[in-house]
Amino acid sequence: MNSVELIKELCKDKKISIAKLERDCGFSNGYIRGLRRGVLPNDRAKIIADYLGVSLDYLTTGTEKGLTNKDKRDISKTVNELMEKLDSNDGAPLFYDGEEMDEQTKLLFRNQLNSLVTTVKEINKVKYNPNKNKEEK
């Protein structure tokens, strides 16, 4: 899967339109679809990876060191469940430091939460199963 296909898949999973990604990242409308052979310039790939809450390595290669596809699904499910709980809060808006979070702040929060859950998953894989998940040397 090339970077463009992966971006489309990640957007679909996160329920973000390509147009929204382009707009929020400061790219022109149709930029992602217009990429030839799925090759992204590194500076733009980093912006997109940060926005989608994935590593640059994952965005460019489609793999995350040490994590299986099941791990990634579990992480996504956990983050989605946590965000739904935070968003529901019995109809009250989500606040930070006394101010209601706007959609962009919620997205940034989601991305950081995803990064945190991913890190915990990686640590636990090594901690609770060190021989199976030992790095190749």
C-alpha cells in the first residue's frame, strides 16, 4: 500500500474526509489525490503523520515497529472508546483549562491519546512477553 492509499485508509478509519485533512494541514484542495505514485515530500508527510496521529515511518512504510495489525486495531478501538466517553459526558461539552475544546483541539487531543496508548502497548508487549517481542539484531 502506498502513502496515498494509506492516508485514505487512515482518514476513513478516523472518519476524517480527505478535504478536511487537506484544509486543516494547509494543503490545496485535491493535493492528496493529485500525488503521483503515492510519493509524499517528507515535510508534508510529517505534517500529515502528526495530524493523523501516526509515526512518519508508519505513514511511509505502512508498518509500525513491534506492533501487529491486531495491536493497531486494539489501539484504535481504545482511543475511539475513550474519546466517545469524553465527548458524551451527559451532553456537556469537553473543557480544558476552563474553556470548551474546539474540534481542532479535540483532534490534537485524540492524536496525543493515540500516541500515548501506542507507547503503552509497545512497552507492555516487551514487559509481559520479552522473549517473543525481542528486537532482531
